[in-house]
Amino acid sequence: MTFIKNFEYVLGRDKKEINKFGKIGCGYLGKTIVQMGATFSLTNNIYMDLAKPHIVLVCGKRGTGKSYTLSVIAEEITLFSKQIGKNIAGVMFDTMGIFWSMLYPNYQDADLVKSSGLQPQGVPVNIFINEKSIEKYNSLGIKYKGLIKLAVGELSVVDWALIFRLDINSEEGILLQKVLANIIDKKKEFDLDNIIAAIEKTKANEKAKLLLANLFEGAKGWGLFDSKGTPIDQIVLPGEVAIVDVSTFEFLYGWSVRALVIGLILRKIFDARVTARKIDESEQMSHYIPNVKPPTMEKFKYLPQVVALIDEVHEFIASDTETPATKPLLQWIREGRQPGLTLIMATQEPGILSPTVLSQVDIVISHLLTSKKDIEALRSVAQTYMHYDIAEYFSTLPRVKGVCLILDDNSEKLYTLRVRPKLSWHAGASPNILDKEINKDKFIYK
Ligand SMILES: Nc1ncnc2c1ncn2[C@@H]1O[C@H](COP(=O)(O)OP(=O)(O)OP(=O)(O)O)[C@@H](O)[C@H]1O
Ligand SMILES: [Mg+2]
């Protein structure tokens, strides 16, 4: 049994860990739902472990509360004490441009927040945006912390081929490989103009040269590339949550530019955390073994453990398409445990995700699903501790926003939960023209 005191539950911890740590380093998610006849009541508190690495899937059909749940988890990271917070950071990839509103208190649902024993409050998230959105953010008076820039030299041939949708074996693809190999040999840092100049100098089919040079010329207008990228330790800050607004990145190439931003940031975090773990290990060893000295931190970009939250993840790691974020996501999923990386992914369509995601998740938070394919996907992760079919559990859930079913491999339990109300403003609601009119004295029905 995984009760802690007063019948509170902790997701993501086994009995031994609960005995040792209780709910320290956990985020408060909401309350369990208990059905009594025709009524439902909210009873025991549920917390989620954020102190050690997890792979979490948040799913549910349109408008059931996935983005809301992600921001509840992000809020919890900002609320950690200094002692816990210095060891953990959150990075939320905002695919719809909705999470900026977390800076403001949730006055729209103030009654609900207060009835849960909480107070509406904005949380101090750090917003990172595309250079192209500066004007929009300024005109709306939204404070942002910095710009997202990617270093041209950090992109591989495969990254470019994926965003430009080039076949690596086509004439343009082969030219791209040649040009990049040449530049990388000569320079460590370079920009798009250097690539265009190198294309022009290379002996190759003129049509292929023109096409490739035009693609890079176009990319200059995205406001994304520079010879130096935004340093990862400026985005990932201990105890803080970065919101990376990828919603306004170039859409001409579908989601691939957004995927590129996500993929490169995930890659940088992974590499920095592998180094950080070495620092941690030698620090630990130095207490036991006299000739092991802990490395001096200044030489490295020391990052705390990271919880990455990604909305609409099926756009980046579906089973049938590769994007520039696919490999970095798979790396986090397969190898992220040792460097202490937690991935929390939300999707409307668990049924189209790469099977690796489904086989590695240890916590599933599922809001209502009705499509056969998606229920089937959850069935594939259903565990021996489930007594009934997953569809039966869904049929008993009350049809209220934020209600979900949780499968937790760590405690080997299934829970029904209503996610707590957000403290901060949620900008992801469906717009309704009547909301704008509701405060008017006269309402004309037509
Ligand atoms: N835990 C909750 N408590 C109260 N209201 C909630 C809760 N979760 C969601 N809602 C309400 O439901 C609305 C839709 O939630 P949300 O934006 O998270 O949907 P979604 O599942 O992300 O939808 P989509 O698939 O379209 O992105 C919110 O605007 C909010 O009003
Ligand atoms: Mg959403």
C-alpha cells in the first residue's frame, strides 16, 4: 500500500522511497475521486515525485485538460523550497503559445481555486521567444526573459535535411553534406552567410546549388539562427521554469522548425547533464576516496536535474515520421535515467506515438479518451495491477474537466483523480463569443 500520512498518495515512488522521503520533492496534483451512489467526492491528496527521473504520458481527447495538467506540474516546480529547487529545473515547450499567462493569477476560476484551499497567484516563469515575436509580446505587454537562438554550427546534415525536406542522397543532399563537411573542417562557429558562400564556391550542378542556396537564404528570415546559440545555462535555471514559446517559429515547413528547436535544446540539456552527473559522482567519491578531487564547477556548465514538459508530443515522436526532435526524445526516453532527466509528454493521440514511448512510460495520466486506437494504445501499457479493462475505468469517470485515470508502475496502482485547479491563469480554454458579452447589461438573443 502506498499511503503516506492521512491517506495521501505519492505517484512515482515505491514503498521504500515513500518511507524514506515521504512527499518531499513531490508536486501536488489533486485529489482522488470516490463514487458514492450517483455522487462523486474528492478525497485523498495525490502527489507526484519530481525528484527522480520519470517518463510520464499525459493523454486525453481535445479539451479534456492536458495542457492544464502540464501547467499544474510546472507550477509545482516553481513552488519548491530553495533547498529542493536548487537541484531541479523545468523547461516547458509551448507549442500553442498559451503558457505565458502563467505569470498572472487565476482570477477567472478564483472560487474553484479557493474552494480547494488554494489562492490564485501568478508564478515566476521565464519566457523565451522567437526574435520575430518581440513586437507582438511588447505590444501585449508580456514580459519575456530572452530570445531563442540556435548556433548554425550545432545543426547536423540530418537536421537541415529534415527541416528542408531534402533527400540526403539527392543532388542537393549530397551538395549539403559536402559543403557542411568542408566548413566544419575549417571553422568552429559559422553563420548562414558562410554556408551560402560555401555553396556558391563548391563545384556542383548549378540547379542544385541555386536550390540549396535559396533554402538557406529563406532560413535567414526565420530570426532563429546565429553563429552562437542561446547558452543552455541561461534557459535552464535551478528552481525555475522556462517556457520556450515555439508556437511562432517558421511554419512554412510544418512543425519541423519547432521540432528543431525542441530537439537541439533537449540535446544540449542531455549533454550538460551527463557532465553534471560526472561532477556529482566525483564529488560523492571525494568524500570516500582521498585522492579523488571534485572537479571545479566553473569549467563546466553545471545544470540541475531537468523536467521537460512537451505539449502535442505526437507532432514530434509519432511512429511513422521522423522530425529533428525524434532522436533527442528517444535518447531522453532510453538513456535519460542516469543523467536525471524527466520527460512529461502530452498528446491527444497516444495511438500514433512511437512504441518506445508507450513501452517506457512509468506514469500515465489519462484524461478521457474515446477513440478505439487511443484506448488500444493505453491497453498496451495496461499493467497486471489493473483489475478491469481500461475502457471500463473510463466509463465510470465523471464527465468533469481535469478528471483522469492514473496508472503508476512505481506504486503498481491505479488512481482516479481530479487535477487541482491552477493557481495561475489558463489561456488554453476554447474561446466563446458569449464570454465577451456576459458582463453586458442587455443581452440580445438572436
Ligand atoms: N483540472 C482542471 N480543473 C478545472 N478546469 C479544468 C481542469 N483541466 C481543464 N480544465 C478546463 O478545461 C479547459 C481545457 O483544458 P486544456 O486546455 O488543458 O485542454 P487540452 O486537453 O489541452 O485540449 P487540446 O487537446 O485542445 O489542447 C481549460 O480551459 C479549463 O477551463
Ligand atoms: Mg492543450
